[in-house]
Amino acid sequence: MYIGLISDTHGVFPDDVREFLSPVDQIWHAGDFGTLDVAREIAAFKPLKGVYGNVDGQDIRLEFPFYQAFVVEGVRILMTHVGLKKGSYWAYTPTVPKYEPVVEDLIAKYKPDIFVCGHTHIPQVFPDKMHNFLFMNPGACGFNGPREVPRMALRFKLEGGKILSVEKCSLHRP
């Protein structure tokens, strides 16, 4: 299964993101769609799994949950929007995880192989050795956010219980 991972679209599904995601089988969106129209646009483009984010209104919250826990190709996935404690976004390292308390509870319950979150607009992918999973935050692919942080999208393959070939795409910020 070829997965495209995005977050923080904030009301847009830009052409450069669409082009990068064109070969994937499924798109996962880690919250802050911005509008229900954007969520529907993405879902019309590729099959979509998503969670709502802190800027998403009630219409999106009625269609997408706070978190999703699921299995693809034998890989356990946990996805939510706000994963890291406020103030720890840049300081986060695999040796000193600082997750929101509700996320710590979800991690303990679902024991994911991959933990996906968004919110920070900071792209990060690395093994969390304390919890024994791959941490994935695709950053923001919309146009909101600090100019010094690149827009980003990820894609990767899941096959036979393994995570293969993680690719990132740095996108131009207009």
C-alpha cells in the first residue's frame, strides 16, 4: 500500500501537493483540513483517512474523529492532530518524548508501529525509541505557517508489516 501523508492544509489542496500524491493508493490527513470542501476534494482525488484538527469546525468534526487507530499491511497506525505538548515542538527528541497526556494514553492502549500527528507545521520523521514506533509529522502542506518552515508532504510504502521508502517533498511557499 502506497500512502500519502499530509496535514494542515488550512483550506487548500494545492496543485504541487496533488502532483506529489498522484501515485499513492490512499491519503492520510493529520488534521486542520480548514474546510469540509477541501476534505471532500481530497477524498474525491484518493481514498482518505483523516482526523479533525484544532481549527476544524463542527462540520468536519462530524465526519472525522479526534483520533484513528487502524492496521494497514500488518502495521499498527495511531493518528491524531495534536500529539506533542505545547512548547516541546522543537525540543522533541526520541530520547525525551513530550506527548499530550491523552496521546500517552492512546499510545499505551494501541501500541502503534507508526504514530502520526500534525499541528506543529514542523516536519519530523524519526524512531521514538522509548515507545518503539516511527514518529511521523508531515508538517503543513497548506500556505499558513512561518516562512522559515518549508511546506511538506510525505509518502511511503507499507508492505508485509514493514515501512518502506519514506519520501518527503519540500514544497514552495508563495
